[in-house]
Amino acid sequence: MRNGIQRIRITEGCPNRCPYCHEPEEQVKYPVPPITRRKVQVLDMNITARSDAAEIIEHLGLQRVDGRVVEYELVCGVDYRYLTQQVADAMHAARFVRPRLAWDWSYSEQGFVKKAIWALKRAGYRPEDIMVFVLCNWKIPFQENLRKLDLLKVWNVKVGDCYFDGQVAPNIVPVHWTSQQITDFRKRARKHNQLVLFKIDPQDTIKIEEK
């Protein structure tokens, strides 16, 4: 428990073996613990890689606390390579909020990311509720990630800038990017999200006088 939020992990393991990730390849499933809070964060690294992902999500959606429904959040997001319409529908029906996708690889995979975003939208999520993680300070160049930002604006979804090897601000050490590129991308990501959420730049606006 943390500040009234329950944190659980039901599965571990991912078959992708991405070079920047330390998640083991072997897949393990644990029993769902008793749900005792109405807000639950699911810490599984890649629950959607499992063939029974929809069933797990549907089971969580049936849980109640004092007869009241529970809201879930997939902290590590979903893998667009495995996200099906069935899983997206199950997430929305089970009250999974703030869905996230991870676009760690190249810009050329844009079609797969778009397909996953559209699956979430068809399930009932608003575009501005969706966030896409992009891996920074790794082997995907700075300029390529800027192209990702351009597309994410077109799709009207937020961006989550994540940094190689789990580094977080202000202690990000340059690895494959320069310090200037890291600082610049963080600023661009914040501005991007403001534009998505407010549909206007709140930091550079002249107030319209009411007549």
C-alpha cells in the first residue's frame, strides 16, 4: 500500500529480450492478491505479452472493495506488438485508466503504434488520455525521437520521455545523447503535453478581454 493505493504484480517475464530491459525471459504468473483498495497500480512489465492477458484483466475488473468498483492503472504500459482489440476492450471495461504504450524502437514502426492507439480509441479511451513512452538517451537518435513527437501531436496523444537504464531527472547521465539533447527533449515533451491537454499554449497566451 502507498498513500491509499494498492500496488500488485501478477506476472513477470517478457519474451522480447530487448537489450535495454532487464526483465527475465521466463514467464511466471502469480495468484491475484486480495484487492483491498479502490485504486490499484499493476506493476507487471508486459502483461499483454501473455496469451491470457484479457482473462487476467477481466478478472481484475470483477473485483470489488466494500461493494464498490476498483480503478486500475498499468504503470509500465502495454506492448503495442501484443495489444489486440480484445485486450483493449477488456482494459476499458475493467476501468484501467491512463493507458500507456511504449514506442522504444524506431520511427519506422509508426504503423504498429498507430494501430495500437486506434485500438484503445475504439475501446473507448479519449486520445488525450493515452500516453506513449519514448526511450531517450539510448541508440534511437535524438532527431528520430523528434519525428516521433511530430506524429504524436498529429495523433493528439501525450508523450512520456523515459531515459535509458531507468535514469530520472535531474540525475540523467548522457550515454548515447548529449546533455543538451536530453535537456531539449525534456522541454519539448513538457510543451507537447501542454498542447495536447489544453489545445493551446498556456505559457504564451494573451488573455482575451471579455466584452
